Amino acid sequence: MEPKTKGRILVVDDHEDNIELLRARFEARGYEVQGASDGQAALDAVPIFCPDLILLDVMMPKMNGMEVVRRLKIKRENKEIPFIPVIMQTALDSTENKVEGLDAGAEDYVTKPINFAELEARVNSHLRIKKLQSDLAARELELSELNDKLTRISLTDGLTEIDNRRCLEDRLHEMWQHSMRLHEPIALIMCDIDKFKSVNDNYGHQAGDSVLKEFAQLLKADAREIDRVGRYGGEEFLLILPGTVLDAAVTFAERLREKVEGHTFSYAGRTICRTMSCGVAAAPHPRVKDQEALLRAADDALYVAKETGRNRVVRFDSAEYNEHTESKGNDSSDGEKPVKQATGIGGSSASSDASPEPKGSAEGRRAQA
Ligand code: GH3
Ligand code: MG
Ligand code: MG
């Protein structure tokens, strides 16, 4: 194994003899040294040699040390290079040079002729600072990665690995604001697997988990990139469709419903079939004033789909929706008189195991879950 170097030093000097002198002394003490004989060569060497410290002569032809320091500083500010301490080598009597060098961004200076013991002490002191800085930067990076991971976890459903309810609510908030600002439509589809409890009862909880995962992927596969698909709770999923009018959302929901109806879920060699019910709502709509009302409208429409037989898509404020909610007296919208529409796309006929069973309001239903 190669012995660990005490540090990588880039020595920049237009006199080759000076470079060789410092190289011999530093290498003898376990440092790794590279020389550069002008300013441009030094700048070129930095990304390749990756020095821990630069020992820089001020007086050089073409590009002097001051200019090198200024350019290094810009590169560092642009995050092209990490922090690299620079020690300037100045003439003994040039206070002006020292001030200018430190102002330009150098960390320290030594005066020529060089006292090697002093130079080595300064080099070590700056290497210690550099190490502290890079340890700190590595820790910061670690923390920020951990933070990103935690954020991702807090917004993702652990089982299905799609957006969770919190994420959906955040996105809905953003998308609602965006839609209102640009006067664009926005639609929601609230989906609930029919008779899902019986999957758990008949095949076991793990089979239920597996169906939920597969179901999430079925929904996601058909959504556009700009749509959000998430698990709102238990076996209830929400799709947020920006820029989508009610008619288009109902058509899409119907397509998804048919897809689920025709799909065979499999778990441990057994096949399971299920249907889903959907409630669809969109804005702008005279009865949908805010994002909460939109969510409630989709949820209420889902409730009607459940009550009227399951395996159906019900549109908020359709004739069917209004007739049903009026007869039940449980419409939880804003209390204004429902606007009757000619028809609500009612999905297919009821599934065979469907048995309308009143469970109270949609919110009540969720509270039970
Ligand atoms: P409905 O058609 O009225 O929606 O009937 P349902 O059986 O689907 O609805 P119900 O609310 O009666 O039951 C939902 C079931 O979903 C009960 C609960 O145990 C199950 N469930 C919720 N979350 C999970 C989960 O993460 N994994 C599994 N396996 N089951 C879950
Ligand atoms: Mg269900
Ligand atoms: Mg449910």
C-alpha cells in the first residue's frame, strides 16, 4: 500500500530551481509536490492534480500571482473547485504586495528568502484548516442528502411507493393555485377499490397489500407525467389532473375503471379480481369555490358511486348525483341549489357483489376507515 501523503502541494514559480528546492524538501517530509512554472499552468494543474494547498510566487511573467488568486477565487465561488488555501511568496519589503495578495483571496504569505521551518509550519496550519473545512463540507452534504431522503419518505406511501396523502394535499394546493392564476381547469378522480376488505378476509392481509401495490401501478401507468397519482388512505386513491375539464376526467376515469375490471391481480399463484368506484369533480364549477370543496365534491361523487352499485364512475353535479344526494339529503357541498345537468356518465352497470349500503357521509366513511 502506498504511504499516505501529508498533503498535495502545488508549487508555482517561474524559476525552476525554486520549484525543485521546495519539491526536494517537502517530498523528503512526506508531502506530494507538483510544480507549475507560470500562472496559466497553475490554473490548468488545479483540476488535474487537485492540490490541498498552493504555494504561489507573486512575481511571474504573463500572469502574475495576484491574477492567479483572483481567478481561483472566481472558480471557487462558481463551485468549479473546492476551497484550496493559497500561500503567497512575496519579497521581504513589499507590504503592498502582501495586502493586495490577502485582499485578492490568498490565505497567507511568506517572505523571500524562504525560511523553510516557518513555511512548513504555515503549510501544516492551513492543511489543518482545509481538512476541517472539507470534513464540514462532507458532513453538510451527508446531512442534506439525509434531509432529501427524509422529505421523500415523508411524502411517499410506504407500501405502494407512490405519493401519500400529505404529498397529494401539498400538490393539490400548488396545482389549485396555479390553475386559478392561469384560469385553467383542474380535475380530481377519487377511486376506491370495491369490496377490498374481502381480499384480506379471503386471501390474507399480504395478498391485500400486493393488490394495493399492483393497483397503484395500474393507475400510474395510464396517467400523464403532469398528473399526480397517490394513495389517499386505505384502498382509496386520488388522481389530480391539471388542465383537465370535467368531461375529459370522466372519460379517463371510465377508461381506468374498465382497465381495473378487466385486470387479474395475482398473489402467490392465486388470481384475484376486483372493481373500483370513482367520483369525479373539476373546477371551474359554480359549486366548487376552493380546493377543499373540489376534494369534497370528488369524494361525495365517489360515495354516490358506492351507494348506487359500485364499479361505476359518478360525476359531481350530474343529474344522477343530484337526484341521489337530494333523495338522501346528504350532499355536503356548499349548500347552494344543485345545478341540474342533462346526464352524468354513469359507468357500467353494478357489479354482481354490489350491495348498496348507506354508511353516512363520505367524510364519515373515511373516519371509519
Ligand atoms: P367498499 O366497496 O364499500 O369500499 O368496501 P371495502 O371492503 O373496500 O371497504 P371497507 O372500508 O369496508 O374496507 C377497507 C379495507 O381495506 C379494510 C382495511 O383493513 C383494508 N386496508 C386498508 N389499508 C390496507 C393496507 O394497507 N393493506 C391491506 N392489506 N388492507 C388494507
Ligand atoms: Mg373500498
Ligand atoms: Mg375505503
